[in-house]
Amino acid sequence: MIAGLKGWIARHWPVLRLRTILLGTLLFVAALPGFGAIFLRVYENALVRRTEAELVAQSAALAASAAVVGRGMAADPALPATPVRYHDRMTEVDLRSSPILPPRPRSAPTRDRPDGAALALARRMMPAFAETKVTTLSSILMLDRRGVVLNGREGGRSLAALPEIRAALGGRAVTVLRENEGTATRYPLEWLSRAASIRLHHARPIRVDGKPMGVLLVSRSPRALFLGLYEDRGKIALGVVAIFLLLVLLSAILSRAIVRPIESLSRATRDLALGRRVAPRHPSLQVVEIRALYRDFEQMAESLEKRSRYLRDFASSVSHEFKTPLAGISGAIELLQDHGADMAAADRQRFLTNMAADAQRLSRLVRRLMELARADVLVGESDARTDAAPLLVSVADALTSEDFVIDLHLPEVFPR
């Protein structure tokens, strides 16, 4: 299966230029943060957390104001011994892990009457709620200690069944994500935004003189993803232009340091295959691997040049060695053909003896050439070792034999 998959990829893999591959890789790497911000919801999650932080700050300020107003409404108001401080974590929701609850159900009818003190406090706080709502566009509800709504169209009804309200009645501020049933699609690509159809609900307890008085329920939809992108369009455009210019610069550097040297080396290789002597120019921007490749090419070119020179000299020497016995044999055959009948027996025998000696010399030359070709083809192992003593003895015996003759006209040594 793996082999078949590899074969399919090899058949359909496009053959691209190295410049195209480098530019495509750089573009892909540069686009990863953008894809991560959208598809991994990094940017959208930041928008949601910013909305939550605004709701937390807003509800904290309103709860503190309600506590101050409630303390002033008491018959004998007294400042607390220590100031009230909020230590809640600013953000706790995450689009990737936080559950999204169903839309907030409508308040349920209840027989409980609203707490009088809490209702009076809500009436005193209504102007502050209205001014805050105009600025922040948040929905602000105040509930008493039993979860009965004190303001708005749902006044007198109960939201005590909501988990965020139960947590706030227990003294803990909490934020939950709920589906927004009133969402309308405005953009074709709005399906990319998960936050487009949710609404944040933050519930915070209200304490007056350390005693629970009620709960503030503040809710608002987070900023839309595309609206946030539009608001940051200047920064995004500047970042895109800067990244594109940086990609162009990196592509030019990589092209000069890698692509151009490879193309130059390719042209030098073709020239070398045609028998031309080449010396490729080293690139100005040095890369370790490219520099090593150029060094290996120069060594290869030098080895090929030495090999070619060796073959030319060897061919010249071999042709000279073969020419001498062939000329002797050819001349003896012509003499025998022209004057063989009139030639004395001793002369005829001498010519035949010379022809036999030249034929033996040719045979030895051919045998030595075959041995040389076989030795030239064989490549020994890099760590191979042998005893040099027997080889030196054989060479010494060959040099001292009577049949060994040095031809002073040739650089090689041939036995006769």
C-alpha cells in the first residue's frame, strides 16, 4: 500500500523549478500565522476574551457602585473595616475548550416576591444601568438573592435555574458561552467565525457590607471576526506588505546563494561532457553545501582531465609498441613473397624466426593489455590491505630476468 501510494505521488508530482519551490515554501510558512489566527481561532479567541474582560470590568464597577449605594441606603451606614477587593481571574472562556450552552431560557414565573431592599437598590441603579448600556451595548439585569429579576421586561420572574446564576448566588463570579438565537448572517464567510453565533453571559454577586444582596447578569455578543479584521485593516495591510517584501528579499538571497550556483554548475557539467575545460566561478554568497559541491566538481574535472591525458599518452605508446612488430612481420612477409623461391634456406629460416618472435611479442602485448584493463576496472575496498613483500620480490625477479628490456623511447616498460 505504501509503495503504491509512493508510486502514485511520483507519477502526479509536478516537476517545478527550485525558485518556485523556495518561493512557495516561504509563502506557505508566512501564511501559517494567518491561517492559524483564523482556523485555529487564535485571533477570534482573543476577541472573545477581550469581550469577557470588558464584561468583567463593567460588572465589577456596577457591583461596586451598587454596594456603595446600598450602604448609603442603610439606616446607619458605616464604612467597612477593610476595602472590598476583587481577585477574580479576568478571562476564563476559551473557544477551543469551553462548552457552548443553549440560548438563555426565558425567565420562569415564580411566587416569590422581589426582596424590598434589593428592589429599591435596583431602582436607584437604573440610571447607571441605562447610561452603561448606551455606551457598551450590554444587557444588564439585576436579581435579588433568590434569583428574581428586578429590572427590565422580565421583572418579577425568576432566573434562579441558570447555572451561572446559581454560581453567583453562591458567591462566585462566572462567565459562560451561550448560543445567540437572534444571530443573522451578514457575510458569506461568516461560517468561519464560531463566535458569530454566541453570546457571553457574566454573573457577579453584589454584596453590601459583606452580605449578599443580589446578582448582576451582564451579557453581550463578542466582536465579530470580520469586523475585528476590518478595524485592524491598517495593521494587517502593513504586516502583509512587510512580510511580502521580506519574502522577496529572502527569495533573492536564496536564489543567489543556491539556485544560481546550481544552474552555473549544471552548465559547467554540460561543457565538461562535451570535452571542454571549464572552471566554474564560485558564488559570491557562500553556502557550506554549495561550496563543497563546487570543490567536488573541481576534483572530478581534474580527475577526468588526468584520465584523458593518461589515455592519450597510453594510446600513443601502445600504437608505437604495436607498430614495430607489425612492421617487422609485414616486411618479412613481403620478402618471402617476392624472393622466397630464390632465397637460401638459412635466410628463409631467419625471417621466419623473426616473424615468430614478433608474433610472440604481439601476443604478450595483448595479454598485458587485457591484464591492465582488468586491473583498471577492479576497485579495491577502502580498508583493504596486502603484504607488499611478495609483490616486491616478483618485481625484482622480473627486472633481473634476461627477457626484460627497457625501451628508452617510451615512458612505459614492456617485456619483450
